[in-house]
Amino acid sequence: MAGKKGIHFGGGNIGRGFVAEFLHNSGYEVVFIDVMDSIIESLQKTKSYTVTEIGSDGEKSFTIDNYRAINSKHEMEKVIEEIATADVVTCAVGPNILKFIAEPIAKGIAARKKKEPLAVIACENAIGATDTLRGFIEQKMDDSTKANIKEKARYANSAIDRIVPIQDADAGLNVKIEKFFEWCVESEPFKPASPPDIKGVHYVEDLQPYIERKLFTVNTGHATAAYYGYNRGKKFIHDVLEDKELHDIVQDTLKETAHLICTKHSHISKSDQEDYVQKIVRRISNPVLKDNVERVGRAPLRKLSRKERFIGPAAHLAESGDKYDHLLGGIEMAFRFQNVEGDEESAELAKKLKSMSAKEATQDITGLAPEHPLFKDIVKVVEKVQGGS
């Protein structure tokens, strides 16, 4: 009887430090898949690495072993074979890369050798990432496999929350990661069978409130601090939150999103959300994390897109006639995150704001329709940023 096996796409810090740690601690052999030669070669040469959880109360280290690594650029057939005999497939590759990992998963599902269906769980910072991945997988699948998919694969969306700060220069495969975590996965898709036994995963019937609460609190708060901090010349997120004015701006922004969350998800009480907000603010204020504002702010085009951490909640609030002034301030700061070294999207953002009118740029970057009640306010913000004021 072979043990449990989890395939994980993405050998980065979240993959090694969060997802693989959970799978490892739950008795899975982990097979890392990536196209980055350096990461795969290091994993192939090293039998174990260390994950260090850092919190305000000190550090705790764990050894991760019982893993293998395959480079999908060179050994695609091997990857398909591994998926055919795996129990779980997870990924942490970034939402834009999902389309590239779909083909091996589709072929692995078609070649299934286990009678239990494969559990597919995307661990991305995006709403409904597993649904998105499923769409790409099904484009690569023949009709007969699709018709009988329930027997071969079960897809479940998930929401993950854990901060991975900038790593030490000589860390190698070792990962420093925040002690706090939340990993929620939908339970419904696995019924009538039980979901995969992964210690630390919180299975929930309805994921939407958890995803939105996390995205519109943790991600909105973190990004607001990063963009204001970058514009005010701060180095770390904790420096931003030690500044009384900026601390209040982050808190006021999260009052706006809290109003949305409690109105939309009536079972989340005002006091529960207030506790959650304060817990999050304490987390991101933790100086031990030494989290750079540039790292947290990177990829501004994605962060300014329609369903993301700023436009998503501001659009909801605009539709219901509620206030979103502080969100608009964060949105302005995000538009000012241009030509930041090492971040391609910030250079792309600068180009778009140079070559387009305010209306064109608003539509292109935020995905809002001109008739949306939020549109005219974003246009004003863009005009202000383009005017260099």
C-alpha cells in the first residue's frame, strides 16, 4: 500500500513554506513541479529544508523531507504519470500562470490510475482560482473524460492567508514564514466522500464569506499600507503602521470594507469583523516580519483589477450608495506605484498612464464600465495622478 501523494505546482516560498508544510505534516509525499531550473535542481539535490515560523513570541523551526521535484519543462511525461497516481494536486504559481499548468493536470486526470478522484485545490491570492484553473483544464480535455469527471477529479476553491516576508539572502530552500495562518477549502465538491485529510485545513460549506473577508481585510489593508508607505518613503510595512496618520488611514479603509462584509454576509457580526480587523492590523504591524513595501505593493495592475482588493470592495460600496473615500485614497497611491525596480507591472502601469486618456486608462486597468457608479471617481483619481499633482 503506497502512502498518500500530493503534487504541488510552484516551488516558491508559499509552496515550500505553507502548502508543502501542511501536506508533509499530514503524511503526504510531496512532488514539487516547476519550470525554474534552479529551484528544481536545489530540491533534487537536497533531502530536506527548514521552515521557520516567526511570531511576536519567537521562532519555531520544522524540517520538511519526503519530497521529490520534477522540472515540467523537460519531463512532462513524468509529471502526467505522477498526477495519474496522486491523491491531491495543489498550486501556488500566481493567477496568471494557471493556464500553463492546466495541460499536464488534464492529461494526468485522463490517465487516472487510482479509483478515488483526484482533489484539485488552487492556493492563489484570487477569488475562485480553482474554478479558473478548472476552466483551463477542461479546454485541454476530451469530451469522454469531461462527461465522467466526477469519478476522476473533484475541484475545490480555497482561501489562504499567510504572510511570507522577504527571505534572507542566503536562505536557499529554507523559508521564514509568519506563524499565523488560515487555509479554508470548500467541503461541498467532495461529497458524498470526505475531503482530503490535510491537518490545518478548515473545510467550510460556503467559502465566499471567508474569501471576501480575507481579500478585503488582509489584502486591502496590507496593500493600502504598502502603497502609502512607498509614496511616503517608508521601508517596511511596520514603519508605515507606526506612523499615526498612516495607521489611521489603514484603519479607516478597513472600516469601509468591514461595513461591506457585514452587510453582504449577515452572519459575520460587526464585533467579529472588528476583532478580525484588529488581529490583521497587529499581524501586519509585526516588526519581526520585516516586510518591504515594494514586495507587498508589486503587481499593481493585478491589484487594481476589477475583482481585486481595491476596486472589488469600492465597486460594491458604490453600487449600494455607501462611502468609499479611504479606498479611493489607496487606489490613488496604487496608481502612483510606477517604475519600481524589479516590478514589471509598475513599469507597464506607467506606460499606460502616459499613453492613454484618464477614461481609457480607468477602463483598461480597472475593468469598470463607464456607466458604473465608481467609474467617474476613478477617472478623477487617474487625472490627478497623470497631472503629476
